[in-house]
Amino acid sequence: MAGAGWIPESYLGLVLGFVALLIDPLLESLLARGLGARVTGLDVGFGPVVRRRPGATRVTEIRAIPLRFQTKYLPRREHYARDKRLLMSSGLVSPLLLVAVVTPFVPGRTALAMLLFVLVCVVMRALAKEKLTGRRVILRILHKVTAERDPELFEPRFPDFTHAYYAIFYGDLAGAEALLPTVRANQWPVDGVKLIEEAIHEARGEYDAALAVVATYDESKRMLADLETVRLALHVAELLPEHKEPAVLLVGAFIREQTHVADRNTFASMLSLFRLETGQPEIARRPMERYLANVSTPLEIADALCTRARIEAALGHEDRAVRALREAQRFAPWYARVSIVRARLGINSVDTLGDLNVAQTRDSASRDTLDDPWAAPRR
């Protein structure tokens, strides 16, 4: 019958198009390596994260539906904007080049279905809005705007600050300190050098020094400064339990007076600790899990796992607490809070139990009236 081969040939085209989209990240990875970009993360699949694995310089995240492969990069400081733009362009051009290579070797209907499928996917990528800037990918590549609208591509001082910040979250504290003079000389962003100094002090467990830095933040960062102050106060209470009462009072006053959240992940981290210190470990679980689901750097993952260890210990699940703390140590052995929590829980060793699955200690029944604070409107 005429046209009987249309459906099978179309299906084959769709499959080949999907394969081209799967191969595309590998080509992008080769380009990134050629440009000298640093790989900071591997993202496998769609949906919620089911497992994370630490590497020497990156984090691998395996998601529920393993039908996609994506690599995260940190371009070199010297050519940051150029390399970033080239990598974004690769995600639009390389799938079409793969289709062009395959087309001569497949039937016409298969080639047409493959081309249409890949073209639709590429157009969707091009028109997608980048989360931080709100700009479409294709416009970020082709259209020049002010540094205020897209600092990553058009602010020449952006790479220095970003590399310093990444160095902290990936454990290179000496590298971050080496960049401090450059960031200080750049005077960008507002209080940028103070943000880095605070993060370095916190990573080392020097909470008093971190609080002293926060106290000098510019007035324009007052909401963030208040949030950082209460979060660090809870870390002080974790290290020195005799400071628990003033820390709880301070956080309670902050929560009552807040009008919006300066940083979602920071708030979730703080809220989970607050619920722990007020004797509500079940309620503390929900913001901790949300925090853990949203972060992807070794320091942040270890921070969330330290809080998870305290929650499990408070609920009497010592084996789960040990496993969570062991995972935290695997991701960020240089992070001072791992040792602080280990001492707080009286755990002598965290090297005896196996991996902890991300969903292993999740409790969907736990509910907190403030577990979704970022729904509050921003000013």
C-alpha cells in the first residue's frame, strides 16, 4: 500500500534525532576542554536527583529519568564571556551539524522527521530563558546589552569574582584568597570581596570572623546581611550549645519581621537549623530536603547533609546520621562544619557505612508552615 513505510521511517527519524541530542553534550564537552574550561558538574537525566557522587573537581548528579546528559562548565577568566558564548552556541549548532552528517545515509522521510524533531528542540533551546538574567539564550549569544542586564557576558569584572566564589565552594580556599586582591581592586559587585571573605571564614568554621564581616555589609545588602547573621548565629549555637537561646530568639525575631527572602537556599538552610534548635526535627526535614534538592556544589551538599545528620540523630536514627555525615565528608572533607557536627553528635568515625541514597531518609509527611518561604513576593 502506498505510504506504508511512512510511519516506521518517521519513527526512525525521531530516534535518530533523539540520539543526536544525546551526543550533542559530548561534542560540547570536547569544545569546553579545548577552550580550557573547568568541568564543575555532570547532570544525567531529568527529574529529582536520586544520587550524587563527588569527584576531584566536580559533582555528578544522577536523576530519576536518565535520558539526558549535561555538563556544567566554568570558563577561563581570561576569555570568560567569549568561551561562555561559544559553549551556548554549540548547544544550538552541533545538533544541526550532526543531522547534516547523518542525512545523506538515511531515507528521505527519515531525514525529514529527524530534521524537524531536532529543529524544534533547537528552537526551544534558543528561546528558553536563562534563570538568572531572564534573557533568552539566542539573545544572550547575539544581542549585546548593558552589564547590569547580563553581567556574566558583559561585565569584565565578573570572571574574577565568579572564580573566587567557585574556588570556595569546591574547596580551593587558598585559590579564593589569592583572588581577593583582584576582587577588592575591581570593587564589583557591591561588597563582593566581603561575600568571599565571609564564605572563606565560614568554610573554616571561623563564625565570629564571618559575623564581623557581615556586620560591615553595605546598606543595599541589608536583607541578605540579616539572613546571614541569623544563619551564622545558628552555626555558632551548633558549635557552642550555650549560645542556643540567644540564637533562637534572634532567628524568631527575624522570621516574624521578614517581608521577603533574600536567598532561597540560605533561608531553607537557616530554617531547618532553627526547627532543629527548637526541638522540631520532623518539621526541620522538609526545608533541609528542599535545600539539598536545589544545591549542586560540594560545600552546599555537605552543608545540607550535616543538617540531615543532626535531624536523624535527633530522631534516634544513629545509623542514618552516620551515613549522612559520611557522605558530607566525602563531598567536602575540608568543610569545618563536618567536624563540628561529628563532635556535636559524638561520632568518632564516619568511614564505616555505605552510601546514603538521596531519598533514603526523606519524609514526605513532614510539614512546616514556613517550608515554602520563597512564595512570598519580592520587593
